[in-house]
Amino acid sequence: MIGSTLGFYFARRFAGAMLVVFGTVFVLIYMLDFVELMRRAGDAVGAGAGTMARLALFRTPATAEQVIPFGMLFGGMVTFIGLSRRLELVIARSAGISAWQFLTPALLVALLTGLFVTTVYNPVSTSLKDRANALEAHIFRRGGANLGNAVWLRQRSVDGEAIIRATAFDAERNVLLGASVYVMDDRNQLLERIEATEAELKSGFWRFRQARVVSLDVEPGNYETYLLASNLTVDEVRSALGPGQAVSFWSLPEIVSRLELAGLDATRYRLVYQTLLARPGLLVAMVLLAACFSLKFLRSGGLARMVLGGVSAGFALYVATKVVEDLGNAGVVSAAFAAWAAPAVASGFGILTLLHKEDG
């Protein structure tokens, strides 16, 4: 086994390179976001430079989280190329240390970084993202209705099972616009139909405004306000219909179970949860890809080809990850497969390539 001193040295070099790459990208994202926010500020009330700087700082961690795998890839390539240029890997090999031994510290750093990102960094970044959304909505008076395709909900309550259709969802006010509700009994027989201009979810019931109700045993009637029992919560409706709320890793299991209990689609939240669980594996795969294209004696030339190969492999893995995630969101494959497939394939490719180069 590699000695502790040499192992800590390799781990420190790798962690330092990864942090420098990530820090550089973080600052770049922050500056670009700050400039864009200042451009949008205009005459908005309270949109001073200090407020925009704070808003950009709240928004940046969630965006930077998406580039952490690339920070791991580029950090690994910088580390391995630097060790090769200074002949440290050559000396390590001459001392009988194999590639797998001096890769172990980097892989451990990647694994621990993945665990930290999933369990600590992600909850912090989502909390800051929520604060940024609230601040942005206050400054720019943003929100309004989501005027995309019609939205659908299903619920079960003491009044029976109900299917709710709305033309739009106002995420800022938590109100369904243009709501149509079909209430059915246990035998799926239609009990009543409700048409309303707005439907607002309160604690334990829906409040419909300017509603017209048609039922089997009562003549059709118009009501200024009409109530219907509900077992849904505001968080569940926002999770199902809202504009992509950031959700902490620790909150995802409860949200998934509650959405499924309410009869809502929890596919995207299951996928997010599995993706976060697979994050350490993805970072390990990035280190293996970096090693495949960087563990070469540089005096034989080909530095540009090595860098281009590593960048291309990382980009290909990113594209493959997004494609499989889209399949998971569409329900074509399971959430677990969509999250773990790309890291597993990339890790297998990296291991096989290193076995071929290093062991024969």
C-alpha cells in the first residue's frame, strides 16, 4: 500500500487543484450573474448594487453545484499532468508504486467530496436559492402565472376523489386559474362538477371564487365562494406544479412519499434524489476519466491531445447524463437507472482503460 505521507501529499495536491478550479468557476459565475442582475435592475425599487451583490451571492451556489463534476475532472487533469511534468509520478513508479496506488488518494477525495456536496453543500445551496427567489420576487415583482400547458391535480378527501384541471398556476399566490373540478365517489361515479375562475388552497380545503356547480341531486347554481375538502398542502401543490423549486436532499424522501400519497407525480423528485445519491459515484468517474487521459510521460509529447481527450470525455459523460435523466423524467426508465447508469458506465470505461494501459 502507498505510504501515508505520500498518500496525503497526493490527496492535498488533488484537493487543492480541484478547489482552485471550482473557486475560479464560482467567482466567474458570480460576476456574470451580478452583471446580469445590474442590467435588469433598472428603476426597480431597492435594486441597489449591494442588494444585487447579495442576490447574486445567494443564487451562485446552486448554479455552481452543477459544475462540481467538471471541477473534479479538470482538477484531476491538472494534478496528474503537474505530477508528470515534475517527474513525481515517474519517481513513484520507479519505487514500485502502481497507478492504482497513487490514484487511491484522489478517488477517496472525490468520494468524500461527493458525500459532502450531497449532504451539506446541497442543503445550503437550496436554502440560499429559496432566499434568492424570495428576494428576487420582491425586487422585480416577479411571479405571476405559469401560462404553459394546462395543469392537473388529483386528490382524495372526505368529499371523495377529485380531479382538478386548471389553465394556469400562479406560483406567487398559490392559486389555480381557470379551474375545473370533477368530484367522484368510491365507484368512480361523477358526483359534481365545479367551474371557477380561481381556486385557492387553504388548510384542509379549496376555496373557489365565482364558481358554478353542477351536481346530480341539486340544480346548477352559481356561488361567489365555494369550498371543497382537500388533503393537499401548499408545499405539495407547489412541488407538483411550481417552477422547479430547489429542494434539499434531506427533504426529498418526505416530499416524494407525500406526493405519492396525494396521487401526484413525484418522478422528478425521485430522480433528483437518486441523482444526489449518485453524486459521489459521478465524481469518482470523473477522476478515473481524468486519469485515463493524464497519466502519460509528457516528454513523449501529446499534451494538447491529452487535454482535448479529457475534456471531450467529460463533455460526453455530461451529455449522456442529461439524456438519461430526460428519459427518467419521461418515465421511460426508472429514476435509479437514470441516475446511476452514466456514472457506472463511465467508471467501468475508466477502469478498463487504466487496466489496459497500466497492467497490460
